[in-house]
Amino acid sequence: MQSEQTNPYRFNNINWVTTIALILLHVGAIAAFFYFDWRSLIVAALLYFTCIGWGIGMGYHRLLTHRSYKVPKAIEYFLAVCGALTLEGGPIFWVATHRVHHQRSDQPGDPHSPRDGEWWSHMGWIIFGTPKHNATAMMSKYAPDLGRDPFHRWLNTYHYLPLVALGLILLAFGGLSMLLWGVALRVVLGLHATWLVNSATHLWGRRRFNTRDDSRNNWWVALLTFGEGWHNNHHAHPSSARHGLAWFEFDPTWLQIKLLSMLGLAEKVQVAKVSDLVSEEDQAAA
């Protein structure tokens, strides 16, 4: 967390395992364009939707972090595995980090605030920040609910295994092209899309609600992340499973949660409405 350090951009602060993995993935993402075929593109697109839409939006974020709804354990674990396929860390690490972000959003201690630097909020905190994938303190303090679950503990420790298994399957059935598109390029695009929620949606966009942080609603980040870009709405009502509160705020993740509810697979779904909250426009008019 940059705000807790005098100079986090020091050589001995570099997380080398993470940094080397990111370099290799970006090289692979560039190489993917030299091994193009339509089948690999389709597989990569389907995996992007599955991993970012289901894994991060429905799973890591709205279900595990904020408990905006409840599903059977089998579905919860499936969504968590989809989240691990993004290579954004295990569920306990991700959830704990995001809960810290909400607790200290754009204040000292926020893991990825643009107030500490735009590049820091996007990916600098990943490269130079303190690794917390297996931090017992983080698990017990910010994600004790997940820490009590043996499956989430296992997945948090071995979060890279699902992606390794997927890579081997893609290589076996689709060759190098499918590996590069379905893993390297897809993971890199997913990482940057998620990081844009940390950076861009605290820098650019419209503020409907007067929250204590700098969160904004950003339509193009919402498109890239299947609804996660309606960030000011989310910070105003973190427990809401619905982030796109207005009719024009397209939120595919919410629509899928709503479908699960209609099928009887999701319950205790929490939903905020624009009328439930006081907006900056309302305050200005009062």
C-alpha cells in the first residue's frame, strides 16, 4: 500500500514471481496475433466471459466479497474456480484485498487508490505491493468467512492450478494458437479490464452519489467487465447485487444473478434502487 510506505517503487519491493509471470503473459499475448485462427478467438472470447463475468463479477466480487446473494455451495465453488482462472489470485486474497479497498477507499491504506498514482492503482500495487496470497492475518481479519471453508483455503493456496490444467487442455486440443489466445491473451485482457475498475473508475466518469471516495460510473469499463464499471453506484451501496441502477446502465452480471434467482438457484438477493439513495443531483436541488 503506497500510502503506508515512503517509496514503494524500490527494487527490493518487486514481487518477482508475479512480475515474471506478467511479463511472460504479455509476451504471449503479443505472440497470439501471429497464431490467429477463428476457433482460438471464439474459445478466448467464451473464456473471457466465463472468467470475468462469472468468476470475478458474479463470484469473487458480488458473491464472495459482498455476499449480495446466496447460491448452493457447488455453484459458489464453480464460480470461485472461474475466478481463479483469471490469475488474479485466490478467493481469500481477492476478497480480503477488496474489503480493505472498501474500508479505506481512496484513503491511507487503500491498496490501489489513484491518489497514490494512476499507474500504482492500475498495476503498480501488484508488482511492488506486499504479497498476500497466503497471509494468515489478511485471511483472519478481512475474510474469516472464507478462511473457515476448506475448499476456499485450498483454492487460495493453489489458485494457479486451474489455469495450468486449462492451459494443458487447450494445448492438447487446439495447439499453440489456442493456448496463446485462451490463456495468455485472454488473461492479459482480463487483468487489465479488472485493473481498470481500480484505476479508471476512480478517475473518469459520472458521480451519481456523493460517496466519501472518488468512485465514478464509467460506461466503457462496464462494457469490458460486464457491469463492474458502474462503480459509484457500487460504492454507494456495496451489498447490492445490481450495479447498473438506471435502465441505461447495462449490467449483464446482474441479469445473470436475476436469472439464477428466477430458477430458484439464488436467494437472499440484495438489490438497491436509485430511489433508495440520495444522489449528488438531489442534494444540489434541495
